[in-house]
Amino acid sequence: QVQLVESGGGLVQAGGSLRLSCAASARTLEYYYIGWFRQAPGKEREGVSCISTRNGHTEYGDSVKGRFTISRDNAKKTVSLQMIRLSPEDTAVYYCAAGLSLPGICAVRSPGYDYWGQGTQVTVSS
């Protein structure tokens, strides 16, 4: 019911910033909660952040709290992830995902997300 396309990844030096975007194809984005996940080579997929159908509720993984900020623009049908003070440990493929489970409160874990994008590569050099 919704297709997701990530963009904004690339190569950045440690200490730099990147903004990732997730463009959604849906009749109404506001019905979905959105999560960002990442997976580095040889590691398990990790929850990064999520935003509920209510814009005021967000969650962040401990490793990114204070450095990453998630936001959504329902009118433009996009969700962004602003990343600052990046380190090599942030290198991974970043995925956005969407879910419709009630009551619409998100969590930074994979269960509950039914739709996934193809991912965008983020590489942070030392």
C-alpha cells in the first residue's frame, strides 16, 4: 500500500552531517508510522529512529540519541533523518520502513514494519 525510496546517503568525513530522506507513495502518509534502521556489514540490523503518526512522539536508538533527529512532512509525504557528528561507526546501509499497526506508536525494532525501502549507503571516513 506504500512504496518507500530512500535518498541522501553518501560519503562524509567524521564529524560531518548528512540528511536522509524517505519518500513515500501513499494516499495519506499520516496513517503510517515510520522507522529508520541501519545495517553494517557483518552486523545485525539496528533500529535508529522512528516517528509515530503523532509528530510529537519519536524514539531513538541509544547509539544515535542526541545526534540524529527524525521528522516528517505529511503534506510532502516524506520523512527525514538529520544526522550530525557522524562517526565511522555510523557507516551502514540505512533503510526506512512503514507500518500501520494500531495505535500508531512506533518502536525502534523491526517487528511491526510491513513496508521497507531499498536502502541508501552512508559511509563515514576517519
